[in-house]
Amino acid sequence: EDANHNGTVDTGETDPLNADTDADGLQDGTELGMTAAITGGSSTGTNPVSYTGTDTGTFIPDADDSTTTDPLNPDTDGGGICDGSLAVSGTCEAGEDTNNNGKIDAGETDPTLGSDDPVDTDGDGLTDPVEALLGTDPEDADTDNDGISDGIEDANQNGVVDAGETSPLDADSDDDGLSDGVEDANHNGTVDAGETDPRNPDSDADGLQDGTELGMTAAIAGGNSDGSASISYSGTDTGTFIPDTDTATTTDPLNPDTDGGGICDGSLAVSGTCEAGEDVNNNGTIDTGETNPNLDSDDPQPILKLQVRAWLQGAYNSATGMMHDDLRIKELLPLQQPYGSTFYAYAGTEATNSTVLAVTGADAAVDWMLVELWDAAGTTQLARQAVLIQRDGDLMDSSTGSTELQFPGLAAGSYQVLVRHRNHLDIRTLNAVALNTATATLV
């Protein structure tokens, strides 16, 4: 492959690090008529070193070495169809040797004979036979008139609408009231930044369809292609589409929480971002009892809930299996949280009271502790709260005695939990823990 042995892929050479230099699906060796693998061996020096040859599990021998093709030209015969099974953008469509074995099998065309290559009448990247499989119009590059060519919609050009592809016979593949071409604004078949997904009616997963968020009120109609065959195509399925009933209020279909208030625009929650949901019936109108998805001040604040259990080694009594509460008994527990020092720099105003401190037994207060919530990666502190620890290890709210700790303003998601005490080393969860706003998760 490296004919002049200089370690560089020069003009006229195939790439020894790429089995398919011209990317047409046929291996270079298969194109050049190679039928046998290169064997390994040993060097001839004083201390021979073994080397490998061709991996027979990877190599595809040429099944007919009397027909060879150019491994540097994906379309040897220039007929518009690639030698192998793969398409090469801007050069040729897939592909003459569909099984990449170097032989013209039944149903395959000759990669060295341009005249037998299938025709692509409308130049959309799909040959007429493939269009026949799809049912699209071979005389209309965009059968469904959505702005995206049929060859882009059938990305692998196999004549089937596969997962991840939009339909060239449906102007609105996901039935959200937006045409595929409006969603895929640059018509390249890829969901790029700033684009909604033409295969997903709810790109941001908040429960509101993309079309509803953008104020669409009418379904896209079906129609007929512009070729002589006049192929019919479908539009928006009215049984699926939810029209916007108030176009004066629109939301961002790429942001589940348009106003950033912590409550999702639609009826669904998005983990780690927002709680369900302002527009509970997903109709685009602020109905009675609903909040405004464009106004953060009316969003009810989410409250993250958890339970934490820990032990203080210094206070632990192995005989009872609990911690002693001498500080409480001797009335040495401060009524205000004690973590305002420079070391902790916590400015919280948590306080306890005589009712909480009067409790005895397993739920009696032992000392103050500081609970911190960090992001899932453990790099950003999100919230802190001073609490009391009970003799049985449960951490409780300092004013109510509840073992359900609440963190207002935090949505359900994954968090790392850190617990601190003035006379003990900090402890943190090994990994992020999934917490929610409905029930308290024990950590």
C-alpha cells in the first residue's frame, strides 16, 4: 500500500491504516482481487520477533478476482452508483456490490460497467428502483414537499423508513404541527443545535408538543408530488396533534422550563431541570388553576426531600447501639446553628426550641450537624442546611423534629450528599443519589 515506503499516503497509494480507502464499502484488497490472507512470521535478526499478518476475521477475500475495481475511486465506472454497499456523499449512491465480496452476484450490477447503473431521474440521491421501494416519486426530489429531499430523508438509501429517519411520504413525520423541513431548518437530516427534532413531537420532553409551544393552530395538509406519477403524501395526523389554543403565549420547544421558575412548561417533569407542570393539559392556554410558563414568579417552588442517617463516633455507645445525648441533658446544645465560623462560613438562621429538646429516648437530640447537597459530579455546592442528629442516627429538622429534610428550590435529580460535624471528619455519598420532591429518599 505504501509503495515508496515513506510512511505517508501519497497520491496513487491506498491507506495501510484504512481497509477501505475510498469509503465505498469494499475493502482495498477485495477491490484489487486479493483472495488470500497475508501470513504472519518472524523477523530474521539474532533475536527473532514475531509479527502478525492479515486478520482472517476481518479480511473479505475477492470472490471473483477476474473483476477488479479501483480502491481509490468509489465509483470505478462513473455511473453514479458506488462500487460497494456504501454511498459516498457527492460522488455516488450505494451500491453495486451490496455484499462487498468482489463478485457480481444475482441482482447486483457491474461496478466496471456504467451503463447498467440504476438511474436517479430527479437527482435526489435515491435511484429510481429505491424510490420504487419507498413509494416516492422518482421525478420529484422532494415527494412530500417538506423542504427536505427524499435522499436526505432516507439517509441510508435502502428504500425503507428506518428508525432515526423522517418519512419522505409524510410532511410532518412526528405529527406535531411543524413540517419536517421547518424543524430541520438546514435540511441536512440531522438535529443540529437550535433545531427541534422532526421525529419527536416533544423535543424538550416537557409534555407540550413542539408545534403547540410555537403557536401552531392548524395541521399541515397532505397532498401530491409534482412528478407525472402524482404520488400522494400525508400531513399532520389530527388525532395526534394538539393545536395551540392561545397563540399569544408561546414557549421554547427546546427548553422545558421557559421561564426558569423550576416548573416545566407542560405536564411532565424533566429530571434535574423542572417539576411537572404549568400547562397541565398541554393545550397552550393558561387555563383556570394553571400558572404562566412565561412568568417565573408564579411557579410554586419545588421542595427536594430526603432522610439522612449517620453516626458520631465520639458519641456512640456500643452497648446501647445509640449515641448519648449528654449535651442535651446538660443543656449545652446551642439554640442557634453553630456553623457560622470562618471555617464553615454558613449563614443559615436555623434554630431549635424547648419542644424539640424536651424529647427523650431514641429520638433525643445529640448535636448539630451540617448537611450539604452537591451536583451529581460533586463539583458544585447547591444547598446547605443545619440540622440536629438524634440518638438513633436520624437527622432531623431543628425546629420541627421531622426526619424529612426539605430543600426548597431544588428539583428532582441526582445529587451528592455531604454531612459535616464540628468534631468529626466530613462524610459524603460514594456516588450521586437520585432524590425527588414526592417522597423522602433515605441516604
